[in-house]
Amino acid sequence: MKRVKGLLRWLVFSLFFTTTSLTAFTLDSLSLKNEQMGDFHPIQYFLRQDISWHAAYPFLMQETQTEFYRAVLSYAKGGGMLVESLKPEAVKTIGFYSQSRKQLGSWSLQGDFHYTRQVEIVRPFLLQRLGNQTNPFLLGQEQTSPWSGDLVAINLSGNAARYKQGKLGNFFLVNYQVETSSMDAEPRPLYHRNEYQIQVGQNFRPNVQTEIGLAGRILKGNEENQLGVFAAQEFSLVFMRGLNTFSRNAFQSFTRNQFTEELALQFYGKYTFSNSSMVFVALKNGSRSATIRDGIAFPLDGGSLRGNTYSIHSGLIIPFKAHDYQQHLSWEGSNGTALDPVFQAINYHFGTRTWQGVHTLSGKQANQVAELYWSFKQQSDEDLAAGTQRRFSSLYFLASNALSVLNYQNASLFIRPGIGMFLPQSNSFPEGQLGIAQFVHHPNRLFYGGNHFEGQLACWLLLRSEKESIKLGADYSYRTQRSRSFSFLQVNLSLIL
């Protein structure tokens, strides 16, 4: 069981670094493989991207695509000291994931359901959502404790059949997440988050090869934190308000709510060439805001953020005689300011930039998939009151190759070795050797202080029948930097119908 838990968390970790690199080129391509080859191998489903593309870009779905159902049970475990500031040092999770594609009348639908039981996550006493590096208004303590909780995520995307002589169509995307967690030690903080996203759009097809679309998107969320409900005495709580600006207060109980909203306009374009190659692009421009309120009966201003978000995503598929080439490129950015509740003035500026690419070459007959993933990230922040700045950037590469090493009747054994490197670029962090400044910034100075080397090895047994396929797999990754390291192990069991 421990290996199963560890493997799930490794999958989440891998998805973070490889965005949409786990599934196939389009389901159009899957259907085409079945027709042309007559012996389509499920390995192509597990390692290519298009099914995840359909979850994110529903206008790509077509009526002719193959229906399927996939269910995954997983267990993951990981840990180590090679982590960024305020990130988990150890994780144990159990998860269930299901995904299905269905044609209902004129609607092409794809649904995803995730459930993750966070058995243990050892991290600093930090209440807000993990991974939020642009919000300065954090609640924290100089202690590291185990948390546990549950996360549920539901995603549904759909695309309607054409009307007006096949030139017009509609598509939508709905996503909902709810998460709860708590810390076992006093003052036993409780955390609850719910978030929903709705996207509705219309596409236009001027000719058979070209398609464009326009959509509106709204995202709303609320994070609620409660402390001291079971505490026997007062506790001290640190209010972070910038890189080196913070205050400390004592409470018997405390409640915080953070409300988030994002409005965005998105544009899509798709073109299919005569040789079945396909390219698409998706552009987004939006505004995001967050408002924090402390207390219940008489809530006080806990700070606010205002910013802009923008992104460009593109996908490409080129079929060759013996191979298929697929790539996904993306550029995402955000910037904004934060209004300090004490100074009643802008005290914080932030900006992030991320470039990512996934390049996949898959053999049609050899059941082999080679992949290169890379990313370049930049972030800069400024605390006006403290007169300090934080700037850091990094370059990451990961190359892997999945291939069949044993085939016997309907059983196949696959391995996927991978090697990666994390290269910090120019960086600077605020100086601070005591208290909360040391707690927040010292781990980042270590994390970005030298190169990381990473090794990965995945193997799985695939059993096939006429109607279903079963996959039992294990993935292991190990990242090291001098004497510090982080390892992750995951085991999963998958069923495809």
C-alpha cells in the first residue's frame, strides 16, 4: 500500500512538470489508428496528449471519436529536503481517478473525476492553498507539522454538433474542486476550499479545414481557515504581508476567508492540413482579484490583490509513415499588486512568466514513445515597505523513452527510463537570518543555489482482451542536489474499457 500511495503523488508531481504529457494525440488519431492498423495498442493512450487536450480545449472534440472509460487506483509516497519554501517535505496519498468519453445525441462529452485522500502531508504551518507564490498575505508559524485531508475535482467538457450548414457550433467546460484539510497538532487549524470554473463559447467553421472560436470564462473560489477551535490556550499567529513585512498576534480563535475571482476572454483557432496534420492555438487574457476578510461577526480587511493573467497555448500533430510527431507549447504570465491592510496602500508587486514545451515522437508499429519536456520560469516580487526584492528563474529538461521489452500473447511489459536536469538561473532573495524571514527565504536560497539532477524509471504490465485493458504500473523519481534530495514512488492500477 505504501508504494501505491507514493506512486499517486509521483503522478501528480509528474503532471505538474509535464503539463499534458500523459495521454494521446487526438481521439481522432486513436480512431484512425484502429482503422488503419487494426491492432491499436493501449500504450498509445497512456503516453500521448490529446485526451487531456479535449479536457482543456473542448472545441477539439469530434463526433467520430472513440468512446472509452478509464479508472485508476493509486498510492503514492514521497519525501526529502530538496523543496522550495513552504512546500511539503513528505507526502502520502491514496487516489481514485476516472475518465470517460461519450456521445449523447449531437453532443461530444468528456468527463473527469479525481478523488485524493491526503493521508499525510508534512509541511510548514501555512494555511493558504499550496503552490501560491504570488499571494503575500499568508498565515504561518515557524513549525512543520503533518496535515491530512481530502480533495475532489470534477471536470466536464463538451462540444455540440454543427448547425447552420455545419458552420456554427457550441462548446463548454465546467470544473469544480472542493478540498478540506486539518493539522493534528495544536492549534489544529482547519482548512476548506471550494472553486468552480465555467467556460462557454462558440466556434465558426468557414471551411472544412479551418475553425475559430471565442469563449468567456469565469472562475470563483473561496478559502476558509479556522484556528483555535480546540486550542486550550492562546496561540501566536504570524501575518505575512510581503517579503520581509509581517506582524504577529495572539488569539484564542481566528477565522479567515479569501475570495477569488477571475474573468477572462479566450480565442481559439484550428487548422487541419490535407495530410491529416493539425495545429491549434488558444489565447487567453483576463483579470484576477482576491479579497481577504479576517473574523466572522465583524470581519476586518486582511488585504487584497489585483492582477492580470494571459496565456498562449498551441498544439501540433504531424503523422509520418512510421511515426507520429506531437508537440504542445505554452506561454503563461501574470502580474499585479497587493493592497496592504495596515498601510492602506500598495505594498507588493509581483510578476511571473512560464514557457513550456512537450515534444513526443511515437512509433506506430513498435509501440515506442520518446518524449522531451522543457520549461523556463521567471518570477519577480517587490516589498515596498521593507525595500526588498525577490527574483528567481529556472530551466528544466526531462527526456524519457517508453518501449516494450517483453510481449507474450496479450501481455506486454514496458519500461520508461528518464533523465532530467533543473538549472537555476540568476536569482536573489531577501536577506534575513532570524525568525520568519529565515523560515520563508532560506529554503529557496538552498533550492535555487545549485543544479539538480533527476532520474526516473517507470515500468508497467499491460494485459489486453477484446473489450478491456488492465495496466499495473510503478513509477519512481529521484532528484538530488549535493547532499539534499527528494524521491517519489507511485503504484497504480488502471482499467480501460
